[in-house]
Amino acid sequence: MTYCLGIITRAGLVMAADSRTSAGADYVSSAQKLFDLSLPRERVLLICTAGNLSMTQTIMAKIRRDIKDQVPDNLNAMSTLHDISDYIGRQTREVLDQNRHWMNRDNIDYSCSFLVGGQVRGESPELYMIYSQGNFLRATKETPYLQIGEIKYGKPILDRTIEYEETQLDEAAKCALLSLDSTMKSNISVGPPINLALYEADTLKLTRRCQFKEGDSYLIRIRTSWEKSLRRAFQSLPEIDWIELAEDEDDLGNWLSPSNIYTA
């Protein structure tokens, strides 16, 4: 399992991914999950991968081979992020169809998914998520982030923090790191190195990216600061307005009887 996310705001785009591919008591491995296929001054293109590693590596290799061979229908020939996402979706269906029989026979989960974000000259920045079936969806102003992989632990902070119109890119980057850190805290199948990339809208070049390895000092600082802030916020919550129950045992039993229990 892995965890990747993309955040799009009026100011640009942030994409992040962990690198863990397997985890256990005596075996942990990692592989790159965030790829930069940009053409400076023409397009910025970032791709995150999740799911069966052999499938995603095969698909990425096929995409690069089409570019190298300059086949007419290659990624660099696409004029919009929508067309690029459709192209990657078609490559995904083709590769999975070629392996479906053998994977099903051996009961192997061969599903995979992709995040595609960036900007093509003349177009606005966009962010897409591509499913194993090859279909895809686009992030919107109302839902300005997309996730793939182990998504549940890192979702709450995104829901409460990210706003398309208001969130600055540096804030989105910190939110992405905290979302990843929350996931790593709760799930051993997600882990460093963490790769992070930031793109400023309309610049058509990727100028900021970084990697956080195990024990990185900045990652430790924001994790510690966030945990302390959460504790302070928790301790400052208003007290619950409890209902004082009668000491009489019969009264207590009646109050807790099934007829008095309801769902708000």
C-alpha cells in the first residue's frame, strides 16, 4: 500500500507521495511513486502512482517508451491534461487486460491508480485521478484535492484546511506533509522517503521539490509541533454539559432503558 495526494488551489498545485511498497516484521522496501514528466516552458506534468507495483512500473515504462519512440499518440503530443489523463487511462486498461488472466488465476490484486497534475501551455492547471478501469475524474474548486492509496487517515486535515480560493501553496504543502504524517502514524504500510513537489500556476516550470527521509529533522519538527497543537486544542475544548442522574437505582435503570435511548 502507499499514499499519494494532490492539492490544487488558485495559486497552483502541490503533489506528494510516500515510497513504501511493502512492510512486515522483517522486511520493508521502497520505490519511487512521484514522477516528473515536465517539459519546461511547455508543460508541467507530475504523476503519482499507487497499487500493484509491477503494473504501475509497466505502465510508466510504456508511457516513457512512447515518448522516446515519438509515436503519434504519445503523452507529449497531448494538448490538455484531460487528454493526457485519457491516454494514461487507455495505457492502464491495456496493461491490466494483458495481465488479468494470470493475476486472477493466482489471486493477486493487480489494481492500480494514478494522480496526474500540472499545466499545459494555454490551459489552466488541473488535477486528475485515474482508476484501474481507465476512467478518471477531475478535482474541482469544491473538492480541491485528490488521494490514492491509503487515504482515510490523511483525509480529515484536508477536509478542514484546504480551500481553493484561500489556501496558499506553502500552506498546502505543509498540509500535505501533515496528511502523510498522520497516515504514517496510523498505518505501517505508508512510510518515507516522502517526495513533495510544488508548482506555481502559469510559470510552466517546476522550481520547488524536496524529499524527506526517515528521521528528517523538518518532518520531526512539524510532527512534534502539530501533536502539541492538537493537545492544546483538545485541552481547551468546552466541557460537556452532563445531565446529573438520580442516585436511585430504579431511576437510573429507567433513564437507560431502551425506550429512552435514541440516535441524534
